[in-house]
Amino acid sequence: MAVKLIALDIDGTLLDSRWTLPEANRAAIAEATRRGIEVALVTGRRYDFAMPIATQIGSPLTMIVSNGAVIRTNDGETKLRHLLPRKTAGRVMEITRPWRDSAAVIFDRPRENQVMLETLGEGDAIRAAYYARNKEFIGQAIPLESCLTEDPLQVMLSGKVEIMRDAEAVLRAAQARENFKVTATIYESRDFSMIDVIHPACSKGAALSEWAAARGLTREEVMAIGDNHNDLEMLSFAGIPVVMGNCVPELRNFGWHETASNDHNGVAAAIELFALREVAPCG
């Protein structure tokens, strides 16, 4: 069955290890959309943090952002949004108080105060770089709970891998009781991990499934490419799941297709193989 929707993770998948967009990936996406295949960026990034990548691609794209909490069309129209109830967000902040310096609350707002922090975390180079790139979207609240004047998209914690593993363990033990969902993105080579606490109905896979149904597509017509833990449900839903050559080891346990790494145009290779290659006619 022909591929009609391609779902692409951004970091570690579409972008190379220098966080740049390879020309081969851009060209493959352009050719896919030219042939009428819909391409969706499916990412843990906020919408405004994902849009610079979409702009570089230059093709019409569907944006599935914040680990599936928001779906927007190419023209910016919101088609789906699942917010985390503020009461639940408050409980998350109670549970994770020992990691307060690593915490942020993310809102779906036009620009200012999308990312609310209690401390700016200057001691962590990766987080400090993120804050510098996103300063126009960042606000400060002391204590952090005071920012909960409306339902947020998520509560996020980020920092060194071992520290975040401890926080993740506490959150996973509480998620069923407190009615939220935990998703983790781990970069062992950079000693950096992000934990997103979102609405329990959210995941990249759930959003992709909902969007495919809205578009009248079966899972067999969906191809997905990813590299990290938060891509698991998206890959499980897709009829053609593809993992990157640089993926976390756990994703290799499922026997899915594997493409080249993000430093060797793995996305372009997978799109060419599974979506663009012409099938020879029988007989």
C-alpha cells in the first residue's frame, strides 16, 4: 500500500548531530510533498521552537508538537489540543520539588511567557543555551506554582541523565494515580535528558493515530521515522516504522526497519526506499 503520510521526529532524526538540516533530507521531503504525500513533523518541541526547522524545509507540513499535545496545519490552524489540568500540574510540581531547578511549565500562548521558570539554570550548559535561544518566550515565576493561572501544555524537567532518571522514576510511580503521562527523551552521549509530563491522552503515537483517522488514512499508509524513547508509540502505530542508525538501543528490540544515522541522511534514504521508489508493474 502506498505511503500517504510520513511522520518525522526532528532531533536525532531529521537534524544531524550538529542540529542542522541536511540538504538531502530537505530534498526528499520536497519530492514527497510534490507527489502528494503529506509530511508531518512530530516532535517534543514547542510549536515556536519547531517552526524554524519547518521554515528551512520550505514545503507544506503538518505540525504535531509538544509530544502530541497540539496539532496544527501548515497555515497555523489548531486542529487538536490536549492541555494538562492546572491542578494536575500543581501536583506534578509538588512531586518533583527536589528537582525544582530543572523544572519548567509550558503554555500554549502566542509568544511571551510560553516557558515559565523559577530559576534560569545557568549552571547547565545545554539548558542555558536553550534559554538563550528562546529568551523571547521565557518568563519567570517565584514560586513556579504561581504561574498556574491557566491549564498548561506540560511540565518539563531537564538536566543530566542520572539526575533525570531519579525524577522520572518518581513520576512514573505516580502517573497512574495522579492521571498524567510521562515521556522521556534521553541523549546519553550529551549527558542530557528531558522529561515531559503531559495530558494522559497524549503521545506522539496517539496524536498521529488521531490525525491519520481524521485524514481518512489507515495505519498501513503511514510511515514514521524516529530515534528516541518518546518515538516508541509513534513507531508502534505506523504501518512502516523506521528507526535511525543512531537510535537508542531499546528501539532495535522490535525488529523495525533501520535506516542510516542522522549524520548520514537516514531520513532521505528511508523516504526514498519506502515512499518514493516506484514499484515495478507485475507481469
